[in-house]
Amino acid sequence: MSEKLLRSFIDVSPDSHFPIQNLPYGVFNPRNGGVPRIGVAIGDWALDTAVLEANGFFNGPELRGKAVFAQPTLNQFMALGRPAWQEARAVIQELLAADCPTLRDDALLRQQALIPMGDVIMHLPARIGDYTDFYSSREHASNVGKMFRPDKEPLLPNWLYLPVAYHGRSSSIILDGTPVKRPWGQILPDGSRTPQFAPSAALDFELEMGFFTGPGNELGHPIPVDQAEEHIFGLVLVNDWSARDIQVWEYRPLGPFLAKNFATSISPWVVTLDALTPFRTTGPRQDPEPLPYLRHPNQTYDIHLEVTLQSPEMSQPVSISRSNFRHLYWSMAQQLAHHTSTGCNMRPGDLLASGTISGPTPGSYGSMLELSWRG
């Protein structure tokens, strides 16, 4: 049966982000106790894959005897590679299918394996060894260039030839919903030649997505662009919190530092590339043509993204930006191939973020810097 036609025995709202076609992975523990373990989201429930593993359901050639789901992070599962990921997805989809009685008709197993979302505590999905943030939206890079270099070309000469990025702090990556403390830093007041040390008055969000790497590569062995997707486990939402007033003073000559090292928020559920296959589409035309090591059909994903804002005084959130992952100029495959082109080694659980995802219209800008046009 086509995945599109699959239905679960679990009642899933048509508006849910977690139908049987998605099945993102996360790490949770029940609120009433227990250690963190790996689960899958289905509707308003968390499916405990450690319970399924203990009952012998993952017995195919890629997963038999591996014991990767009774773990506090996804790293061991990520390291197994795409054949194992696809095998696990097939098992989980079959067990959740409306016409499969194995889990549906076993009341005790259902009680053990299915936990209401409201009764679980989510954790970071992976032990993130390294974190890199790209700058891959042409619209965002152009907008920033127009603001800060109004008398020059918006894009720097290298931007159309390589996926620009900086190395961030994995230690300050936090789960969505974790409070963020306003950072202090050096700020240059208007009209002054001397900075002051003060709390940021220009704290900003950045609408991004990020992908976790899977098996990775050995030091000195680049990942070819046509093999890069075999190393991409799945995607999360990313908010690269940015202190703009600290950033504008410190970023020359080496780029972001303290303006971005204090917090980066990610969503708890990791959506796999297999789940996103129906949303695959063609990315922006790349001109000039990339160099041979980055030359690859520019395939991306049609993922609608929206930012809402709600202050303590507001009764309801208001939408302030609508964008789409497909706007990114550089693809994930190109980002990963470029990152490893020197032989840099990726490890399971490394996180590579997209950079701010801005679209072509003001309503699709992915940061307050752009929405307010540096206001």
C-alpha cells in the first residue's frame, strides 16, 4: 500500500503534524518516572520504541541484536545508517497500521508502549558533538548586505560559490521551550567610539532548520555530494538566537561569536528524510554553476514554516512570518559535501543548521532584523 493511503488504528487529527506518514524520533521519559529512551510521535501519543525492541519486533537484518532504542540519545541509531533507519520505519508503520492486530489488539502491549504526549518529558534528541550554522538563504544574505553595506553589492563575492557557515557552540543548544536569559556583551552606542558592557537590547530570533548527521566519515575522507543524503538522518526546527547589537560590534573580522553562543533552540522531534520524500522538490537555480565537487541536482523540500509571537500581554499568538525551506539556495547535500571537502570528519549526532530562511517577500523574512528592517 502507498504510504499516502496508510491509516493508523490510533485516532490522529487531520490537523496533526504526526500522522503515520511522519513518525519522527525523539527522546523522552514518562513524567511518573523512568529513564530517557527513544520514542516516535504518532498523533497525541509517544510510542516507546524501547518497549517494541524489548518485545523482539526489530528483528530484521539491520537491527537484530543492536539494542539502540533503550538509549538516552539517538546517536547509536543514527550511526547505523539508512538501511537500518528504513527497516525501523517499516516495522513501526506496520505495527501502527489500522489493519495490523499485533499492537492494536494487545491491550497490555498498548498500555506499555503508548503514552499520552502530555505525560512525557522531552529531552534533546542527540548528544551533539559539533554544531555548524550555515548562511544559505540568498534572500536573507542579500537583505543583511543591503542593511549593513548599502553602497556595495549585497552579496560578498564568495557567497554564490560556496555555502558560507560558522562553527557554533553545541554546549548551549537547548530544547524548545527552555527559557533563554538575555545575554550581556560589548555594545557600541550610537555616536560613540567606545563600547560599553551591557545587556543586549536587540535580541532576535532566526527561523532555521537543521539536520543531524548519521554514520559520518573518517578524518581525511570527504563525503561526495552525490552520497551526502545517505549521511543525513533527519531535520529539526532551529532558532538561532542572536544579539544584534553585540553582533554588529564584534563580527569583524572573524564573524559571529558571543552574539550567538548563548543559546540555540531546537525542536524535540526529528523528522526523517524518508518521511519528507513526498515533499521533495527542485531548489533555486544556481548561477554561476557550482564547482564540480558541489555540482549536484539542487533537490530540496517543500516545508512550510511559520513564526508566531505572543507576549505576556497577548491572549493569542500572532503570525509574523511565513517562509519555506525550499527558498534555501544551497542544499543540505551541498552543505555537507562542502563541510567535509577538507576531510573534516562528521560524527553521528552532529548538527548542521541552515541559516535564516527568508523568502522573497517582506512577510517571509525569517528574522526580526529583516521584518523591522533594522528598526
